Amino acid sequence: MTKTKRIFVSNRLPFNISTKTGDLQRGSGGLVSALMGVHLDQPFYWLGFETDPGVAAELKQKAQQVDKQLRLQPVVINKKLYDSYYDKFSNDVLWPLFHYESQHVLFRREDWNSYVEANRLMADEILKVAIETDTVWIHDFHFFLLPAMLKERMPKLQVGFFLHIPFPSSEIFRQLPVRQEILAGLIKADLIGFHEHSYLRHFTVSLTAQMGIDSSFLRAQIGDHTLNLGVYPISIDNEGLKEKSESAAVTARTHDYENEIKSNFLVLGVDRLDYSKGLELKLRGFRRMLKKYPDVRGEINLLQVAVPTRTKVPAYMRLKKEVDQLVGTINGEFGQPGYVPVQYIFNSVVENDLLALYRRADSILITSKRDGMNLVAVEYAVSQNLENPGVVILSEFAGAASLLGDSLFINPWDEDSIADALYSAYKMPKEERTSRMQSLQEILSRYSATEWAK
Ligand code: ADQ
């Protein structure tokens, strides 16, 4: 008897080939962090696009070095089609619109056509490996049309879809010229998962407004097709991360940072340099704190790690310039000999260094304007040492806010809200820090990436 297979689908595969060593190297980003934390005890296939046929062949061959259950299936796509489907339609239309940043949306009909074509290409490749008893798990907004394309040709295939970004309010969603086509593609799934209740609610309102389909909160009956809906906040490999953060290598690195980073209260920021993450709001809030609470000058520092992303796109270049300028302004205004308030790294950091920074920092500051979930908040909480834990300061606009109830919440649009939260974190007695962190860790220990995947 043929075994039921699990087939994951995401835009890119979770690995690439290092140009330096030629070895398999893990990709970055929240989706990879979560999915690589899922432990499965049976073979699973993973399909994703690759523009270089040589790399595709190597990826396929080297995959089982990492995980013997993993069957990587790179789908070769031509560069021009990929740029139009991914850089243009996915990143210049869907990403900004779903993050309430309509001013960045650039809709062009030819990019939409590429999006349809890329979805069709992926559907063809899935159907080459799938049989009717298999389960396909589709990830994210790059593949809204795949459920219908798969079900049309293989009706009994089980199709799940998980959205990693917010589903916006129906009033925002209706701005999308292809709003009905997107919904028509999606509703053929057997199950659609969201990080947060409000995203699911927004989706069902759009379903009624755009398609005339009524639904209960968790189900819609569309002819003879049942669409199940659910809220499943994503998590990470908590135990694995905890173990790594307590390892000798990370402990040694943490000691290095304790000696190298002179600060009585170190606030850490770790974000991709994307407009949804609110980096400029973070810096304004930090500046407000230095103005409003003079006693923190010389005491509190911000270390911001910003991962370069889409560096050639004008909106991202403008954001980088604004962030560079704000860092300069704050340091110029409040710096003293021996005290540089903001340290800013425009680069990625390796995992051990990231964990050591989490351990060294007295607080993490997340100021997303919109964020599907935000795994940095989760990783920071999981990696804390309960003997002297830090404080999570979290935007109420991140999906993680629903899960991490013992954080200090801020409205990132309100500079005073950031300033006051930072000051409270600085003043917070150890007992309160410990009890808040204990409760965060307890919630997270009950919710691993594997549970999420199940
Ligand atoms: P992202 O927008 O990528 O993910 P996030 O959830 O914060 O955002 O995950 C970022 C990941 O990248 C984390 O695992 C972090 O460790 C890693 N990372 C960040 N900065 C780094 C650095 N400087 N160096 C190395 N690694 C770094 C999308 C959605 C999120 C959602 C995830 C998962 O936008 O809202 O939480 O998918 O669903």
C-alpha cells in the first residue's frame, strides 16, 4: 500500500547553497524558523521555486544530509516570470495591502497574469508527486490560487492553507482589483489557518461582502464543499531553542557581549528592515524616552539589528535613509563621551550570536505597525534565563500580542506609549520580571511548532 505523503509548498525552499562552501545552508525568515521546528516522523516533500537550474539540482541531491525524511523538490522557474510574480505582484501588491500600507501598492495587470502563471506552474509540479490520499500544506500569500487549481484536477486531495501575514479588514481588502479571483482560489481549500482571531473575522466578512458566502466562525458550506477555518498561532521549536540558548557556545558568547556592550539597561531590536516593522516609530519612541525621562540618559541603550531586505526597492531605500538619519540625530542629541544611545547593525547575525544577544539584553522592543505574528518576541521569551529575565515590550498590532499576554503592550504610533513602556521595563522589580516571564514561558511550552503543524 502506498503511504500517505505530506507535501509542503512555499515560495522558496528552506535551504539554499552557500556560495562560499557549496554546502546546504538554512534560509532566514519566520516561515523557515517555524517549519524547521516541526518534527515529523515520516517522509515529507517540500516544493518551492528556484530560478537557477544548477542550484536546483544540487539542492535536491544534498537535502537528505540535513534530514533523512526531507525530500526537497525545487521547481525551476524562469527569472523574468519569478520577478513579476514575486517581486512585483506578491511584494508590491499583496504584502503592502495586507499590512495596511496601501500607499506602497503598485498594481499592474501583467504582474497579476504572472502570479496566475506561477501558481499554475506550481500546481503542475505538485500534481506530478501527489496522489489523491496525500495532504498538501500551502504556505502564504504567494499561492492564493493553488487550492482551486489543485482541487479541480484532484478533488480528493486534502488541501490546507496557512496565511503567515495578517488578513486585512474587508475595507482594505476590497481595494484589491482581483479580490474575487483571490477568494475564489482560496475557498477550495479544506482548511485555512490564521495566526489570530481578527484575521479570520476579516476573512469571513470579505467572504460575505465579495462572494455572498455566509459562514459560521469556523466553517463555510459552499455547495458540496466544506471549508474549515481556524486560528493557529505559529510557534517555534521551543525546546530546541531553549537548549541551544543554554549551550556552552551561547553562554560564552553572552559573556563576551556582557564585557563588550557597556550598558546598564540594554534594549534590543531585531527586525527585517521592512516598513511593516515600524523601525522609525521605534526610534522616535526611544528618543521621546530620552527626552521625557532625563534620569535614563547614560543608562539605557538601544541595540538595533536590522536585516537587509529588498534593498533596491525605492520604498525600502527611503526607509533605510530615514532610519540612518534618526540614529544619527539621537546619538548627536543625547550622546556623551562614553555613552552612545543607539547602536545600529544593518546586517544579519548568525544564530548563536542572536541567541547570545537575546540573553544579554534586558528587554526586547517590537514596534510592528502590522505583523502576522512576530517570532522574535517568541524567541526572546523562550531564550530567557528565569534567574534574571528580561522584559518583552510588544506592539499591540503584532499577532503575537494575543499569545504573549504578560508582555508590556504599546501602541507604536504613540511615542509616549513606547517611552513609558521602556521606562517601566527599566524600573521593573526583578520579582515582576520573573513572574511575567515565567507565565510567558509556560504558555509557550504548551505550544510548539510541532503542535502547531498537527
Ligand atoms: P517575518 O516577517 O520574517 O515572517 P518574524 O516572525 O519576526 O518575521 O521572523 C523573523 C525570523 O528571522 C526570526 O526567526 C528571527 O530569528 C530571524 N531573524 C530576524 N533578524 C535576524 C537577524 N538579524 N539575523 C538572523 N536572523 C534573524 C513572516 C511574518 C511574521 C510571522 C512569520 C511566521 O511577517 O509576522 O511571524 O512569517 O509566520
